[in-house]
Amino acid sequence: MDLQEKLALVKSNTVEIVTEEELEELLSKSRKPTAYCGYEPSGEIHLGHLVTVSKLIDLENAGFNVKVLLADWHAFLNRKGSWEFIHRTAKNWESAFKKLGLKKTECVLGSRFQRSSDYIDDVLTLSLNTTIKRGMRSMQEVARDLEHAHISQVIYPLMQIADIKHLNVDVAQSGIEQRKIHMLGREILETVKYKKPVLVHTPLINSLQGEGKMSSSASESLISVRDSEEDIRSKLNNAYCPEARVEDNPVIEIARLIIFPRVERFEIERPQRFGGSISFDSIGELEKKYVARQLHPMDLKKGIAEELIRILSPVRLAFKDQPASINLESA
């Protein structure tokens, strides 16, 4: 794969890259660069997580070493469950990520390095160089109820910035909701003698109900990697999917961000009376047919459901001993 092919692969299905010039320079070097994405191991792995997983696979294919941070301290500071629950979940998530395609990825538990004196020194130094106003602004997506936020949640963004240095990464990858923390990191990492990371931000999938973003706090809004085949079909059948419109259409977003990165050709089975089965080689081709009303929303939903069942079927094994749903209040 030449440089331009690598750049195109990394840039596909992204909202922004900060900066493209730095990314190109990084890929032009002889050494193998490192990228990472961090996850709070809490709740369900859902399709929103699969967007970043897909991008990590792209980064691996473009020649990056990839690390996944299972951010146990972050989850604990963000009040996502007990220490025991978070660690049990982290083990399941590591297994699930491997089954989702991150076979060469190094999974790192945050507490393995976040208790070192060097790490704590860096977090405190970063705090000296960050105003309360700037820190609060960066954590809006971490603690959404800012009026009742805890001090632990203010520490969270500084730890996330310190992670970049202590994982020794060149690229920080995440959903676009992490942008404020990442941009703060580019401003202040030099105070702990570390370079600015390249940022690769991917879009967020809309809720299946069509309002807001997919979130593990509302099970009806998402598809979990552990959902049964019947649940996947039912949720897609009831999903918001406006006819002939691709903007803010969660079913089209699933096709674009999860299905097509994993298949060379996407086939939808239809009865002969409705035109017979139809296949697509690209998301652009599918969107064109959909806007032209040559693909009905119900046929699209059925096709997406069957492809998701195929993609997610190996992952359920990672959670076979866990309850069907996780109650964070009692964890």
C-alpha cells in the first residue's frame, strides 16, 4: 500500500483529521507509528463503539501499531460502577474487541501505568497549565450534568491527555465527542515534554429512534453486540429510516460506518415481486439507489439486520456468562 492509499484509508469515514499535513508526515517516516483509542469498560459495547473499532482496523491496515486503552480508572472516576464490575467488564471487552477484528491490537488496562509517580507528576503538571474554565469546557461530554459534576470528573480529561504520552502514541483516535479534550491536549502536552498528537475523529451514529446519538444509557436507542438475532431484527424493523433521505438516517449511517468497511459487496435479499435481490459495491451506490427510491426502507432494514447478525455473531461468546443486560446501579 503506497502513501496515498494509506492516507485515503485513514481519512475514510472521518469527521476531521488534525492535521492532515502531520498525518502525511507521520506516514512518510520509516518507523511504524502508533495509534490508540480509549474506552471506559462499562455498560454495553454497541454500534457506536464499532465505528471507532472500524477506524482502528483501518489504522492497522495502514501500517500502524494500534493500542486499545481499557480505561478502568476513567470509568471509576466517571462513576460507572464498582472496581470489581469495571474489571470484569474490561476482560469481556478485550475478548469482544478481538472478535470484532482487532486481532493484532495491544489492549492495555489503564491502572497498570496510571499509578506510577511519573504519570501522577504529569497529571499534576498538566493541571498547573489548565484553567478551571478550560477544563470544564473540555469535560462537557464526560460529565454531561456539569452543575452536579464531581471533582473526579474534572481530573478525567487531564488523565486522558497524560495517557497519550504514557502510551507513547502518535495518533489519538476517537469519536468527535472527544475533540475538546484532544485539542486541549495538543495545547498543553508540551508542558510535560511530549509532542502534539495527530487527531483522527470519527462521526457518531444517531439513535435508532432518530433523536440524539446512540447511547448505552437507553437500550432502545442502540444495538448491542450481545443482542439476540431476534432483537437485532426487531430494533432495525422499528428504527427511524426516512424514505429517500440519507441525512440523519441511522440505518444509512450503520451501512456507511459499520457494514461497508467490512464487506466488499453488500447484498439485500428481496422477493422477486419487489425486483429480486440487489447488491451494492459501495455506500455511494447504495445511497444513490435509496434517494432515487429504488430501495425501500424496509428492504434496507432487513438487509442491514442480517449483515449485523453475521458481524456480531462471534462476539456473543465473549459475554456468554454475563447477564443479558447490565444494571450499573447494582454493579
